[in-house]
Amino acid sequence: MTGDFDRGLLGARCWLELATGERITLPVERWRGRPSEGDELLLSRCAGPTLDAGCGPGRLTGELCERGVIVLGVDASEVAVSLTHRRGAPALHRDIFDRIPGEGRWRHVLLADGNIGIGGDPANLLARCHQLLTPGGTALLELDPPGTTRHHQHVRLNGTTTWFPWAWLGMDALQPLAHQTGYTITWTATTGHRWFAELERP
């Protein structure tokens, strides 16, 4: 999987193919650029040590580092980690479900750019974030628009890689999931075509 994704991070076109044959183009140029107005909504909530899960090329990790926030990017792609390092920010080549430094002490976990879909099960991913966060810490999410609800399926990159699970979560499906996984929704926002929320763990 990472080969095609890595080429996307380096500038090649990259898309997700669904089982139906539908293609979803991935916004790799936005991921490689500077933080946008929408990104600022998430960045402004990061008031302490932050873990950027699925950090990609380090757009948010690098910005937080420049602002003096303690931050660590984590990504399954070696190229993503290398690009984050080029921005002068720390990052680990690791699965978010593997052992992470500072477990239980992070103030925030970032799940931007649709990374709520990692592993194909948002409930499982939020349970993992619960383990990573300190009491009172928050998970900062980018979600799909209302009407997307909550669904998952197997996808592949550029029609050539092996199939892997991915998920989508609409803003209108967040409340029951937050309750199920032991969080309180403390903030929601939208700008342009992007939707965001913050979940606090007790």
C-alpha cells in the first residue's frame, strides 16, 4: 500500500478505489502545502503536547513545532516521516496501534484529513486515542459532512495495491459514537467544505 501513497506524497496523482469502482482523488497537494484556514481551526485547539496520527508529510506537525508546541507525528509511511523530518519536526514510522511514546500523557490527538478512517473502525480508533490521552485530553477530528453517516469498506490505492479497510464518519453520526467510546463533544466547527469536532475524554 505505501508505495503508491508514497508516490502521491512526492507529487504523483493518488486516489482511493472503492469496491464499486468509484474513485476518490486524494488531496495530496493540500497535504504537502502550508496549513489552510481550515487547518487553523484544529491547530488553534492544540494547547499542549499533541500527537498527530497519520501525519502524512507533516503539514500540521511542522506548524505546531514552529509554534513551540510539543508534538510528535506518527505515520505508517517512511516517506511521510522523512518529509515531516524535513520540516524540522519529530515523527515516528509506526502504526498508531503500536506502542507510542508517552501513552496516557498526550493532551491532544489529531485525526485530520479523514484519518478517523484509519483501520476501518472509528470506534476502535477512538478507543485507542482514549488510551493515548491524559484525563481531560481531547481528540481533534476532521469529519465528513452530515449525511455521510458512518460506514466502512475495503479500498485500494490507484487500483493496484492490496485492499485494506477504511471508514468515513459524518458529523451527524458523531454523537452516538462519542457516547459509545466514552467521550464528550466539546466543540464543532466548519469552514468551506470541511467539518471538525473535538472530543474530550474524562
